[in-house]
Amino acid sequence: MTVCETERESTADATPWRLGASPASYTIGDVRAVLPDRVTESAAVVVEDGRIVEVVERTASGAPLRGDVDGGGYLLTPGFIDTHSDAFEKERTPRPSVHLPLDFTINSFESRIAGVGITTVFHGFGFHNNSSQGVVRSPQASRELADFIDALHHDGTEHQVDHRVLHRFDVRADEGAAVLRGRIEGLPADALPIQLSHEDHTPGQGQYADLEHHLDFLVASGADREEATANIQRRIDEARATEQVREANLAWAGELARTGTARLLGHDCDSPEAIDELAARGGLIAEFPTTLAAARRARELGMLIVAGAPNLLRGGSHSGNVAAAELLAEGLVDTISSDYLPSALLGSVARVVRDRSLPVAEAFALITSGGAAVAGLADRGRIAPGLRADFALVDDGPRWPRVVTTFRARQ
């Protein structure tokens, strides 16, 4: 099929289109399509039954290629894929003790993240007990949230975003392991493998290797220095008492990886040795490595590497760890995830392009095809025939780009 066969004039019987709910078949014309290796001049992208059929570039006459949807000369990129977002919990609890209904929260959050170009998101739910910035986590609460996200795929609603779960697993959490085990055992075969990121936030290693920096951060966040110091020491003492729990849970994570039950991510690996141990467990992905040495070892072993978009956007780590820009300069980043700030995905791409760290197509790959690779999703992340028609239409004008609208494949 060619674009000429699918182009249609705007008529009364044309398929209607609205934000996040594009028709199954349409043509979007007059766009600069961000392809895996380059950005086209004026092009049209043909979609049939929710799949990309063809990308047709400017005609010999130089006239813009038209379609059912006028792209206005904007960039058309693959929909952004966010492999680690903690923002849903904050959306539900915008103030301590203020808990919004889940069905309201998902609608509110969808509008927020679709508005910044995200069409696939992995919600990071922590299977452990802790409290951070007004959000209280528990294994059972995280299971309930994960079950809620799973149910969205069968609720009869046409959602703007494909919602998925990233299972965050504290290896020192005995209760968390039991709840997570129960969830996995209840999942159907077609829901496997899960995304499983194991972590250990004990001060003195991982994300908090620099104890003084960690203490200063807690004080800057409002904590009393003496109380924060005592709390850090208490957590270190508790860690010494849970070494057997940690070893048992790491062995279990390795078993899940080896049996294909989970795609295993190692969170905040801080050394080549930590990466070697992750590889021995069957880990495929280094998520937020905290040192350059750890990232280099991950690349040597063929692992994919995730960096934080806020780190890249602001020019450094708030925890005092390696800057994402430094990793990027050495080719040690496959995707960037929003962590706690969904809008940082596009913002960080803009910074990468402005700093001339990468050309436009490669910069967008950090939030599209790179995310698809980390998530193990072969059906999205690029504008290419046969893939899902998930798109973001981006105005890349003056300083910071903005998303005009998103398209999610209807199938």
C-alpha cells in the first residue's frame, strides 16, 4: 500500500480523532518523523489496525504530505517508554494522609504523563515497608496497587497509556518477599516474565555510599542532624542482622531470572563486583549504576543500562553519585527513566541535543527504543513498519520542547 491509497480529504465521514484515542487506521501527514537513524523532512506515516504500515517522505515537488491528521510540521517520535516511574504513588497521596480514590488517580495521572509524551509506563511499586516524602509503602499496599494496574487491561476502558508494573524488591524485606511471591504465583503465564528490580538501600553502599552526603541530604530535607545520624546507624545495625534474609532473597531473585519468571534488574549497583554478582544471578539490566566503574563493567558483560532523567536534566545526581551525562559520554546509557519526574524524559532529551552529546534521533532513542529494549517489548519504540502506532507529536521550538499530543495504538 502507498500513502496515495490512504490519503483522504477531511470530510464528514472521516474518522474522528482525539487525544490519546487515535482511530485504528489513519494517516498523519506533514511531520518530521524521528526514525531510528535520522529525522526526515516532511513525511506521512500510514497506520492500519493500530500498526505502522509505511513511512512516505516528501514528494519530488516538495509539497507537504497530507493525511487524516495534520502534523503541522512537528516532530513525530515514537511514544515515550518510561521503565521506572515512582510518581503514581505521589499522585495518589499528594499530601501526607491525603489518599485519593484509585480510579480518580489513574485518570489524573494518565492526563499528566500522556501530556509529556509517555505512552508506556512501568510503575515502580516497592514491596517493603518505608516512608518517603509523605508516601508510606508496605508490601500489601504495593500488591494492591500492582493488582489495580493489571486490572486496567481488562476494565473495558480505552486508556491513554499502557500501564505496567515494575516490582521493586528490597532484598532485606522478609515480608515483602512473601507478598511478592504470592503475587507472582497468582499471575497467568502470559503476564510473565515480570520486571523485577532488586535493591538494598542500606546506608554506606549503593545509592547511599557517601554517608556524609546522605546525611546532608536528609538535613536539607528537614531532618534533625542528630536524629538523622542515629537513624542511619540504626539502619546499618539492622542490615547486619538481616544478612541471611538478604542472601536468601538474592538467591530467589536469581531463580526467578533463570526460570524466565522475571527480567532481573539490579538497582544502584556501586561496583564492578556488584555487577558481577548481578550477572551471576541472571541479571540483564543495571538500573541507575552509581559509579562509572560499575557501568563500565555492566557494558563489558553486555548488560543494558538505565540512567535517571532528572540526573541528566539537572546535570548531576542529587545523591552525589556518578552523573548520567558522564555515563552518556562513554556510551554507557541505553535508556533514561523518569524516576520521580515524568516531564524529565523530554527535558533531558532536549538537554542532550542542546549539549550536542547526541544527534536528535539517537537522543530520542534514549526514551523510546532504549526503553523498549529494557522492558523486553519488541512491538514498540521505533517508527517502523509492523510496530505499534504509539507516537508523540513534539514542538521542538525555542528552548524547551513540548508535547502537542500523543497517539496510542488502538487494536
